[in-house]
Amino acid sequence: MPSRPVALFRRSARRAAAAFARVADRPRGRSQDNVPAGYDTFYETAAAQSVIDYAAQRFAEPELSYFRTHAGRFAFLCEVIHRLPVHGRALDAGGLPETRELFEARTDLTSVELSPDVDLEMESWADAAGVGRYELVIFSEVIEHFNADPARALHEINRCLSPGGYLVLTTVNIGSELGLYNLGRGHAPYAMSNLYGERTDRHQREYAPTELQLLVAAHGFETWTTTVNVYSDAAVKREARAWCASRGLDARMHGDTNLVIARKVDESSGPRWLHPVYHSSVAVNRANTVPPDVAERLRDGAPPGLQAFFPPASSAAQT
């Protein structure tokens, strides 16, 4: 049986996905290349529809609704993995048996394993998973469910990777176009921080792209970050895109999903609790300094092979 934190995450994620799938304003009938020029969201691509078709042949409810909601994210992850120089063993940290099956079937990875059945946030689990065992760790839509210590999990992920191995991290962007649009109208910016009237594993902390990059870089990773749109392009999101464009905001940092690509270049010495993610003194907050070793691991531009997902500033604006 899954541990209580893992079980809560899986149950609440599927419940929220099933509810969202019933009301999502999905585009229909569009067929595009895997990386179409000028696409608004990866949910609209042929690759995402292929994920839905794959799930429909294999899964019943509520898993099927979960895959329908997240089809753009899964298709995007498979495309990113395909472009990285990884072909061996991968770890789907915090994933589900269904996502493990999908990544094995739709990438060139030799094998994909699930993380140990422990509290990934608060326990030391790399020894159980395998220190230095993996070329790739997929850490997708998990970190936002942690409510105390994401740094510990990143330390454990570093330990699991072989030297030069990659981490692909995605999570919802608190600074998305929709989040900013909601703030501008006096509403909360969160994607899924609703109260359910019971104890459940909702989004505990949603992140902005630069703070997420800092947090990953602090744990021995060379890092690149951007944002992408991978979810259904509902009417309110199109309104939000126009609202942000009219204010001259850089669309590269306001997609619905944060993407961090990270390559292990150093061993992590332990969890590092950096400003601005972790509370610190007023003096440190005012100084807002980045440790030199972390600053050295922050990269601009795009990692090799992923230029399609890291647009330059000149092409960032969307209307």
C-alpha cells in the first residue's frame, strides 16, 4: 500500500483532474507536428491527442480523465526526453504506475522506475532508489504538493543521478498569464490551492520560474529554465494572454507550467534552504544575494537540442 502522503497526492490529483476534465474548454480536431511553430499550448498538438488515444486504449476512469487533462504535459515531457542525450534508466520520482508505463512506451529510455514508497519530501530515499543509478529523473507536478522541504527531495534526486545525468522538473507557474490576470482582477493567482473542507494534498506552494531555478541549482545542477503552455487553452486563458500582451509582459516567463532542465555537475552536500523559497532574516531578504556557487550554475539560453522550447527574447511576445 502507498504511504499516506503518496496516497493522498494520488487520490486528490485524480479527483481534481476528473473534475477539471468535465468542464475544460478543449480544442477539437486540430492536428499539428510535435513542435508546431507558434502553437498556443502543447495540449493542441497531435502528440497530445496521441497520448489521449493511448490512455483510452489502456485505462478506465478516473485514470483516463487524469490523462485527458494532462495529455499536453505528458506529450511535452516525452518530446523533451527524446531531445536529451539520455537513453538508459530513468526514475519517475513521485509518478504513478500509469505514467511509468507511458514514459517507457513513448520514449527511447531503456527502463523507467518509480521512486520508493516513502515520504519523498521528508525522508532520505536515494539509497533505496539507487545512488548514481539513473541517467534521468522525471520530477513532474510533484514539488507543488510539498509543504515543508522541497530542498531535501532535490538533494536525494542529485544522489540518484549519475554524473552528467539530467533532471526534468515541471510544476505549475504561479506567475502564469492566467495567474497575473486573476491578480489584476483581485482574485487569487493559484492553479489548485483550493480548500476541500478536509485534509488533502492540494498544491501547498506554487513557484515562479527564477526561484525554482535557484533552488535546483543549489543542489549541484547546471540549470536552464523557461515556461511553457501545456494545458487546455480555455477561453479565460485566451483573455489572460491578451491582457498580459497589452501590458508588454514577456510571455516566456508566464506560461502555465515551469520547466527546469538540469544537468548534474556536482554532488549535493545536503539540502540548501535558499532565499527566496525559504524564510530568512530581513537582512538576507533585503540583500537578495545568490551564493556564488549557485550563480555559476545558472544558464541563459537553451540546453542543447531544446532550442524550440526556449525562445529568444525577440520572439517572446505573443498576441
